[in-house]
Amino acid sequence: MSLRDLYGNTSESGFTINFFMQAGVKPRVGLLAAPFFTTTAPIEALTNRGCEVRLVVRFSPATTPEALRAAFENPMVKVRYFTDAKFHTKLYIVDDVALVGSANLTKSGLQSNRELSVLLRQDRDETFYDLPQIFDDLWNDADVLTEGVLREYSRAFKSKEKPQGEDAFERFIHKFVKPAAPTSVVVGSEKKSKERSFIQSFRRKYDEVLVPAHHEILTVAKEHGFGRPEYSGQDPQIEMGRFLGWLRLTQGGGNGWREATLLSDSAKRASRIAHYVDVWQSTDDTVKGDAYHASSEIENIANIKTYLCDPTELEQLSYDDLFHYLTGCHAFLERLRFASKDLGEDLTGLERLRLDFQAKNPREAVAKTVKYLLSGPGDAIDRAFDCVYGSYKLNGFGEACVMELLGWGDPTRPPFNNRSIRGIRLLGFDVEHLVAGE
């Protein structure tokens, strides 16, 4: 069946759900925005045909946590959200066609309500060209849906105190999650706080790009025999960190990591990952210029989890112990090259790094930051942001150090440093621009 110019949810006019089922034989990208979201049927109609989907919804009395959970766990879907009732757009773009009208992403909106939605085509309707920018504006304003936010939304939605009115629900939901509002024609509404803008960018970098890429690599690697005997029984993130670092050093030296062809096709990425897993499994040298063998790496991560992640243990550490355990992060150890020889030419690089770091950061400040990052309240990305840009920032312990340490302390979040990001880039993922400091 071909697409209709109008959808009104009748047998004569066609049902809105059919737009998603018939929009392209092999759709590539779907951009979906709707305040009410209760069914993943339109999303599955697209992702089952290989389409990547970006979804913007609103936390509302109608939007169910079950539908959000299903979309959130679909690897082909990225989800962002608003909490503000001003978000009322219903816009669905699939490649070169779009549907604009009154229908929400609900069972009734897609099939039974007397909705009216109009089809626009790129090759026919000049207005079509304005729609992707409208969606991008919404996408950039919206906040990233995370596991923590979804958990809080579910708690609020199932609360006996949940109001049904939209305005009351908006006030209610802000007791659980931070406000997220779209810009509008209201004067001054385009002024988003600098902090929120920075946190949004920070969260998107990790939660929407790097974390999914890392999960994809680890999944494919396991399917192709990943797992050297020296890492047997250990957290697979330890070997994955070593693998990505080794990959950057041995296969992507110099600018080789950024010169590898980008791969948008997941099957081609899987082939490249499988190839390098085979090389990794058969190599006689997994160290390749690094400071740590597998046994040392395992010990370092165990120390981080035992002494830095436990607030009680952390408080008892001397400065030297704190410093020693922090050097279990490759990003921090790589700062050896910045430690000036003016501190003492007869000292080792590690001794100079310790003196330099200690001169800039009192023990209490280091312990306070580590405790907050690894054991503090609230969202992990918010804490990481505070440690990179905010009041918990340490001198000489930047984004790569913070995100690697956070990854070792948070079982739901992989550790990232610049070397691992370069390794991910070498495997075909478009992440070159996400290397910290570049």
C-alpha cells in the first residue's frame, strides 16, 4: 500500500499507524516527536526494518513508563524528554516524508481517535525542508532519558499522589526530575542556563554516543571469542579497557586511529571488531608500551573499588595512598609527561607527578572529590560534570580522569579515557570529536 496524503483514522482516510508501517522499504532515520507516548508499535515498525529512531516525548499523565522502558532498551532508539506542558508538537519524519497533525504516539491516537494528519514529501512540498530543523531544535532542547531518570519517572507515575491534570502533573513531576522545557516564542525563553546546556552536551556525549558504542563493541567481541585467559573471571570491562588501549597503540599509532574509515553500517563495524578481536586473542604482547600487565591492571581496579569506592576506607587513606590508587586510571598516569623536571631531575616521573598534584590539591580536596564522584547522591553524570567543571574540580584531574574513575566505580557505566575513545574511533565509530580536549 502507498502512503496517503491525509490520515484521519478511518477506513476511508487510513489509519495513522500505517504511515510508520509504509514509510519506505528500508527506512534509515526516523525523527519522532509527540507529548503523549503509550505504544512502541510505530517505533518497532521502523526499527524492525533497520531504521534508527530519535524520539522526543513529554513526561505527562498519559506517557507510560512501560512504553518509555521499551523504547529506552531498544538499541536502535535514542530517547529525550520534556517535562513542560508547552511541548505539544506531533511531528514524524522518516527520511524524505513527514507527517504533521494531531495524532499522538498512543494506541487511540494512531488508530481510533478522529485525528487529522497531513503528509509532506521532500520532492513535492517546500515546507518539508523546515521540519528537520524544527525537530533538531526540540531535540537539542530536550534532556536525555537515562536509567536513573526513567526510574524516578516510573516512581512518580505509579505514585498514589499522581495528579491527572497536565499543569498539576508538571508541578508534581518536578519533585522527581529536573525541569526540561522547550524554547518558545515567549521573549527570553531561548535563554537556557549555561549549566544545563553544558550538562546536556556532556550527557549526550557519553549516554547517547560513547556508552552505546562501547556496549556494541563488547557484545560483538564476546560473540567472537573475546576473553584472554589472564582476564578469566574478572570484570570484562578490565579487559575491554586494555583491548581498546592496545588497539589504539598497536593498530592506530600516530593519526592511524582517526584515519580508519568511518562505518555507519553495524554489520561492517562488527566485521572490523571481529578482526581485531582475533588479533588480540592471538597476540603475544598485550602490554605494548603500557605500564601494566594484566595482573597489575586487575589489582589496580580492585584497589579503586575497595578503597576509593568505600567512603569509610577512603577517609583513612593517606595522601600517598590516594595518589597511588588514582594512578590506576590510565588517564591520570598519562599526565606523567606534564610533570616538570624542575621538581627534581633525580626524581622519577611518577614522583614528580605526585609532588605536582599534591602542590595543587590538598588531601582533603582530593578525598572530597573522589567521595562525591563515586559515592555521592544523585545522577552520575551530574556528579561527573561537577568534578570536571564545578566546585569539585581538581587541578590536573580532568574529564578523561573523571570519566575513567567513574566507570570503575559505577557497574552500569563503562570507563572512558582518551585512549579508549580513540580505540572506539578506530573501530569505525564517529567519535573523534569526543576526545577530551580536542
